[in-house]
Amino acid sequence: MSNTAQSLASTRIASLLDENSFVEIGGQITARNTDFNMAATETPSDGVITGYGVIDGTLVYVYSQDVSVMNGTVGEMHAKKIAKLYEFAQKTGSPVIGLVDCAGMRLQEATDALNGFGQIYMAQAMASGVIPQITAIFGTCGGGMALIPALTDFTFMEEKKGKLFVNSPNALDGNIASKCDTAAAEFQSEETGLVDIVGSEADLLAQIRQLVGMLPSNNEDEAYTDCTDNLNRACPDLANCAGDTGILLSQISDNGVVFETKRNYAKDMVTAFIRLNGATVGAVANRSEIYSQDGTVEATFDGTLSAKGAKKAADFVKFCDAFGIPVLTITNVKGFKATKCSEKFMAKNAAELTYAFADATVPKVNVIVGQAYGSAYLAMNSKSIGADMVFAWPNAEIGMMDAKAAAKIMYSDADLATINEKAAEYATLQNNVTSAARRGYVDTVIEPEDTRKYVIGAFEMLYSKREDRPDRKHGTV
């Protein structure tokens, strides 16, 4: 392997793992195809370095593609090395991290390379829900290779050199890369939602280390660390964070630890890992505004559940349930987003979110911090679809719809004074948090500053939760 290649593929591994912890597997393997003068071509490690090491003491398996060897293309032996790595990972119950820099399928090996892709896909499918899978894209990831990050749980992408596509931008009718670069990190993170984190190479490797530290190694493991924060710590300014729930989550988490996924996609919905009493918890939260570090408002949203937000949350909840990670929801939603674009997928994605919560058997806690209206509220881990504990702040509004809107429908021919009178009556009788609590839809009304200690207490109580479900192969939603 050339010095350049060594620094490109191997150095990424060295930067990712604990110092001197990497052990290579299959370092002497080369391509065995002899067609098209391949016998005369040097293919050290067949273009991919595979092996294992540790991240803060956690065993992980890593492959790093070497773009200097036939442009990092995937051939028969290249694919077999990756598939074998997955076999090791499943046997030991350890995460797999792929560092991708690849021009796609090796044309000189044709059907052997094609079959190799299939072997990787199969290995990933069998590992799904068993071990965490992480992909980081540092160069090209095109064609069939694009399915690999889509089959993993989390995808990181270098902000300038990373390219992710099934069809290149110029191959799309009516499009060129200068018009809309569909392969760019910006498009893949903001429009498709496939990419979780975008950043520099050094930043991505550091954030992968952080994520691995928060995840269980497998579906039978627990993600836990010693807690150094006060379990009864009050959060005095939490009521001010109901709009930007990203800040709210940092306030209630142990020592402010938050790892947000799909950060640039559907920003009206926050999905993140936090720590509560040392345990990793998956958090799903509606968001109506985003504040910058200097306190100015960067973006605002209308408080509704969007199709993209529902899909983002559903995928996250499924991951948490597969790996036994408890789920916390922060609910503040007044209905479904009403736009033509969102309507295309609204019913399907909202149903998928509803199913994800209903199907999940991990401990589930919901905190209603603002509005909770209609079926959009039901989809957000309500008591009726399986939330184990539901808390609500005193100012929460829980019901079918906004009181004034309900009054206008029920008294469509009435004058303004009557509508206002009936709206106040409706708010008192139906939308009041006390009314919901009396009916058992809310377990406890809590003060905002006490949210952390109540949520921690609930998850402690639910630690040994067991829940039987109908005997079936799997659902179809």
C-alpha cells in the first residue's frame, strides 16, 4: 500500500480508535480476478482495511476503504472482507463502523463484484437491530454503494468532499450539479434525511466516538455510565424552553449531554440521545423555534406535526426499541401540518409514528409542555397508544383542538360574544390539564423546574418493565 493510501485509509482508523488499539484482519488479501489485465494490478488489502479496536474501551469493528487502490472500488474479496467483519461483530455483539471512500462497483469483476454487494447487503440486514451500524462518508459513495449507509443506523458525511447518490446529479432529467447537487452533504442531510451529521473529517470522527459512547454494544447490552449530576436538580428556567426543546433536553440531561440525530432534517422535530441518571434515553420532541447561542431566534415553526418530522421520529423510536433504549417524548403539538407537500406523506408517516410508539415495548414517558391537540397528540406517545407515564406542565392544553376553533364549529351561527363565552367554557371543561388528569390521560401535573427529577424517577420505576405482545412474525406498518 502506498504511503498516501496508508495515511488516507489507515489514519482515519487511527484517528477514530483509541491509540494503538487497532488490529487488522485480512491484511494480506488481494483481488483474485485475472480478467482485463488484473493479474498485473497490485490490489493491497483489495482496497479496504478491516479489523477491530476500541473506543473508550468499547470494542468496535471498522472497515476503511482505500481510494488509492482501484479508486476504492468494491470487488469480490473487498466485499467478502466487509461481510466477514460483520460476522465477527455479530458473534461478539459489537458495533460496525464503515469509513467510505469508494467509486462503486469494480467493473473488471462484473458479477463477482455484484454478488459481493449482495453479500454486504445481506450481512447488514442480518445485523440490523442486533448491533449498531454506523457509516461515515469521506469521498464518493455512489450507485449500489449508496444503499450501504441507508441500511445502517447512523450516517455521517464530510461536508466538502463527501458525495452520496444512487444516480449522479447530471444523470437526472432537467438537472445538473451546479443547479442542484443532489449528491452533496447539504442535500442529503436537509432534503432526504439520510445523513445525521455533516462536518469536517476530524469533527465526524470525534462525533462517532461520542455516539458510540452513548449506545449499547448490542441489543442485549445496556448503555449506562456513572452519573455525576444531581438526580434532584431543579431546572428553574425550563418553562422558557418549551419552544426550543433542543435546549430543554440539554437542561434536563445529566451534565447537559445531548447527541442530536438528523440535525438538519425536519428541524421541527428533535430526535436525540440524552443521559438520565447515567442511562442513555432516546428523546423525541416537538420544536417550534430554534435559538442560537447568542439568544436570537434562528428559525420558527408553526407547532404542527409535519410528515418529515413524523418519519424522522418513527425511525428513531424503532431504533431505540430494537436496542432496549427507553424513550422520552416532549409534546407540544397543535395538529398536522397543512401543506400540499406534507400532505403527500402525512397520513402514512403519522401512522408510522403512531405504530412505532404503540409497538415499542421499552419504557416510555411523555411530558406535555404546551399544546396537545387531536390525532397529532395521540401519535406523540400518548397514554392511549402505550405511554407508561404521562406528565404535564400546569399550562398544558390537552384536547381535540383549540378552544376557539371548537366553539366556532359548534356554534357556527353565533355572534362573537357567544363564541368567546363558549370557547372559555370549552377550554375549562375539555382542554384544561386538570380535566385530562381527572380522566387518567395525565398521571401527574408537575412544575416545569421539577421535570428532570420526575422523569428520572419514572424511568427508575420502569427499569424492570416487561410487556407481552401478540405472537406474530412482525407488523406491516
